[in-house]
Amino acid sequence: MMVGMWSKGASIRRMLSGIRSATVSAGREPRATLTRLLEAERDRVPLWLPVAIGLGVGLYFQLPSEPPVWIGAMAVATLAALAALGWRRPALLIVTIALLATAIGFTAAQIRTAIVAAPLLGDEIGPVTVVGTVESIEILPAGQRVVLANVTIAGLESRDTPDRVRIRIAKRDVALVPGQRIELIAELGPTSPPVIPGGFDFQRAAFFRGIGAQGFAYGGPRAASESDDRAAPIGWFGSMIETARLGVVGRIRSVLPEDTAGIAVALMTGAQTSILQADINAMRTVGLAHLLSVSGLHIGLVTGFLFLVVRAGLALVPAVALRYPIKKWAAVVALLGALAYLYLTGESVPTQRSFLMAALVLFAVMIDRTALSMRLIAWAAAVVLLLQPDAMLGPSFQLSFAAVAALIASYEATRQWWAARRENSGVLGRGLAYLAAVAATTLVAELSTAPYALYHFNQLAPYGLVANMLAVPLTALWIMPWVVVAYLLMPVGLEVLALVPMGWGIDLLLWTARQIAQWPGAVNYLPGLSLGGLLAVTFGGLWLAIWRGNWRYIGAGPIAAGFLTMAFADPPEIVVAGDAKLVAVAAADGTYLFSNSSGSGFEAEIWMRRAGQEERRAWPTDGAGADGRLLCDTLGCLYSFEGRIAAVAWKAEALAEDCAIADIVISLEPARGRCRGPMFVIDRFDLWRNGGHAVWIDSGGARIRSVGEQRSDRPWVARHASERRD
């Protein structure tokens, strides 16, 4: 339905013409002006359809509770009927189509949730025997991580058993193959919920990957001995791809040293788990992390390299070049190569988007048509949103589409200028133009992805332009061509001829990242953008990118307003981890002091980033700290702020005194019925039931938010066994 509407450019043109005639004849000048603007850009109006689909997806995921299963389908049917009935009233039809696209996005999210829904483990269990079929294997710097499908867990009924579990195995030398049925002893628990209210929902991301539990194994796995009714094999195609991916990993690791191999594995299989953490940090710090995640750059380079090599090779044979459409043949080979690369690198959202766009361009070559660039990304976005609507919530989707949309819009606005520079320049001038294009591309990409990097990672890379000026040409002209050659040589066992020179380029890439990461001010953490601020920036960016007329500059207003929300950031004064193992309080300078200097590193890192903090500092175990706000002893601490007192009780013995003097009591032990004086009490049961808590304190009282209250009752929220309803 949406594709048909998309292609009806003439219908949209008639609709807009009808609106203009109606409004002008009615004497409504403001509306007539708007109509003229819309008709001048009638070919851009359909580009808003994916935006409307995304709005529907966002509405679904923002609901506090799961909507009725019929509501999306009913909305689609109703709006489709209104669209069919209202075709003679153009204004009504445009509004109805926009609402229909929104309803379709909402329904797509509902359908996707229903398809992937499976039991989630809500409590920690183990040691317990787990039997499953190896579906995927990730090589880690220390050990490996496997995803098991068709799982049975001792002591759990099948209705309560997750379809897939993710288990870390400390032994790295254990030979596992996809499709193998194994048995191991493991400690299992729920997948990770958000570590702070409003934080990224890792549990939701795992749910949509079909993973309902995670844990670690005691010792190594062994071949499963018994058969069971869940021992169905995984799909042959998935097993074949995973086996091929593991074969590529093995070949790489047998040739290249560990740090170089980690990057090579990421480029050739999409798996970043074997990259050393120090190298990941260096690449992120200098803004080169996008080179590790297979996306448009990599798909474009693989496709372009295959296309050029095949076409050039066929052109060397006159009998073929003069009789056959070698350009189309090259497009077919490039498309097949891009498809293979897509599967080998794990089908991430940026890779899917890039493949869809490349496929459309190559298909246009095959049928002697020219593809329209902005429609390419709109088409790709619509497909991804309809098939994987949950992907919209992740940083991969947002960073990828933001960068590509900005680059295409910038190219559309400046392509004539760039063409003139190339035509009127010699060899040196063209070389300089290439470097200028790399710089401009990097700058546009950095600016367009900055709000999403701030929202998700609270980080900016001030030296990103310099780093990309050096790293992107190295990757494009040296590393990625050797990636393709290595693939081609692996079937005959000669991949070493390509892996070694590729390794030289990777070593230079790592050296560049490590050196720039040591420059002063290379690491910058800032308070993140709020969700409202991000939406404002996104709307303004879309307005700038989609429209062509001068009125597109109106989009600068929402962008500025979105960034201004950072000035009103209001981080909580107290944060408590859901497992009660970590508490942080705000010092006078806005940074956090932590209840311990080690442990719970993942939670601590996220809390620090959201506060724009670079180093972890522990509060005093005995005495005063936090600029006089904090006073501790062996039983707990008292935190004073805005005339209010919050008590953090380590042991139950502290409750009698704390409950008598504090306005807020945070007890890491159960305190039910033992603490009636304070305004608010957060105890171990609250943390167990609702996860992490955040506390805002002011002179008028306090506000408390928990992860559980924010997430409410959605299918991806793991519930404790005692809370489940039959």
C-alpha cells in the first residue's frame, strides 16, 4: 500500500494543485503561501512518509503499557477507508495518508513484538544444567560467548524457558560449531535492564534478538547426551553463514597478531567482541568507532571495488566488451558480493540500510535508470522500520540514517560546485578536491551524528575531523580493497597474501587512533541531550534535509532549541543500582562520588557519562566528603542537600537512627515496617522489584523515579516469578 502511494507523484501533484486553488479562491493568503511552498516541492512530500512511520513506531514504544492487539489494525483499516473515501478532498487526503503511515508504523511495531515474544527469565538461578543448540559464537579477548537456541533448563517448565540464552564460556580453546547440541553448567539470570531511569533498555534490545536470559558457564561445555523435544536444529542457512563466519575468524587469527586481528575480524565478520578494550576506547575517543561498525562506508567500498574490477576486467576482452552489457554484468556481481558481505557481517541495521540503498542503485544500473539519492534513504528507512521497527530505538539506526541523510542533502545542495571544481582542476587540484571532500564529508557526518552521540554516549570527539582525514582514505584506499581480495583468496587458501598487507593498514589505523587519543582534551564527556531535545533536533534536521527551498532553514530553530535543553539538564542527586551494590551521590561540582572504587563498572561508567564525568571517585568510608555534603561511618552515610537529609544505610542496625532524622532513607537491607518517619523509603525489596532508582532533592521535597515504574508492564520487561500472572 505504502509503495503504491509513494509512486503516485502525479496524484500528489494534483492534490497540491487542488489545495492551492481552493485556498486562494477562499482568500486565505497564509494557507495559499504554504500551498505554493508545498507544490514547489511536491516531489519531496513523499519523503515524509518514513518519518510518519517512525512516529508510529515511537508512539508504540513510548506507551506505559501494552496496547490492545487490535488497536493498530483497526486504525490502519479505518484510515485506509477514509483515504479511499476522501480522495476528492486533497487536504483531507494528505492528512489521512500521514495518519495512515503513522498507524502502519504503530502496527508494524505491534506485529514485530508479537512475533519475537518468548519467555524471559526473571530471577537468577544456578548452578543449573543448560542444554541447547549453538546458534552463534563470539570470540572474546578472554573466552567466548555463545547464543544457544532450542534450550532446556533443568528445573524449568518449557513454558517458562527462554527460546535463546547467551552464555559466556571462559575457555577460549573449546571448539564449538554452529548447530552443535551442547550441555553445560551455568549461572543464569535476566538480561540487563536499564541501569538508570531513562537509560537505554538493554533488556528490550535482547528481547527483540530473541534472547531471554544470560549468564556464564562453569568450566567448558560437553556434547549433549540426551534428546529432548526442544532439540530441533537451527536453520541450515544460518548454520552455514555462522560456520563461514567462524572460518573467516580462524583464518584471520592464524595470520595476524591479536590487536590487528580484532579489527580485521570486525571488518570482515562484523563482530567487535575480539577487539581489545583499549583499542575500542581509543577509536571511540577520536571519532573513528564508525570504521569498526560495518555500515555504508564498508558496503559502498566493497560494492564499488567489485563493480570497478569486474567491469575493468571485462573491458580488457574486446570480444566481450563490444557485444555484451558488461556494466550490467558488473552490477550483478557487485550486488551478489554486497549480499554476501551483508550476511557475513551479521546483518546489522546500518548494513541493511546500506545494502538496500546499494541494491537500488545497482538495480537502476541494470535497467538503465538513474536512482534518486534522497529517495534511496527514504526507501531504505521505510523498509527497515516496517521489518525491524525496534531498530529505530538503537544508536546504530539513528547514527547511520542521520549521517547518510545529512550527507545526501549536503551533496544535493553543493554537487554543482564540486563538479565545477573537478572539471577545472588538474591532477593536483583533483587530489586537493578529494581531500577537501573527505574533510567536508567528515564535518557533515560529525555534526549530524553529534546529537545522537550526546544522547546515547554523552561524548564528543573534538579531534574527529583530523582523525577521519587520516583514517578514512587509509580505510577506503588500502584496507577495504584487501578485505575483498582476502575473501576471494580464502577458498583457495591464499588469504595470507591479502591479510598481511591489510594488517599493515590496520596497524597504521590503530597507531593513528592511539596517538590522537593522547592529545590534550581528546576525551570530552558532556551531560546528555534529553529525549525531548533529541526529538527537536531530529525534526529540525529532517526539515533541513528534506525540503529544498529557503524555508528549510526554519529547521535551524528546533535544532537550536534541542541543544539548549542541555543547559537545563537536571541529573539526580542520588543514584542506586538495582542490585544494591552501588550508590552514587552528587558532589558540589556536579560529579558523582561512588560508594566503592571498583565493581559494578558498567553501571558506574553510564552514570558518569550522563553526568559528564571522566574519572570515578569513591566517597569516604569514614568521615566527611562531597564538600561537606556527606558524612559516613561503618553503618552508613548521611547526605545533606537543600536542607534535606538522605540516609544510606548499609546495615539494618543503622535504620533506627536514620529513620528518626532523615527525610529520605535508602536501605540496602529490607526495611519494611521498620521505617515510618521519612518522606520516602527505598529498601532492598524496592530495588529487587523495580530496579535502579534515581532521587532528585530540592527544598520542597524529593522526586524518585525507578526503572521498573518507567518501563511499566511491557512484553520485554522480565518479571520475578512471584510477580508473574498466569
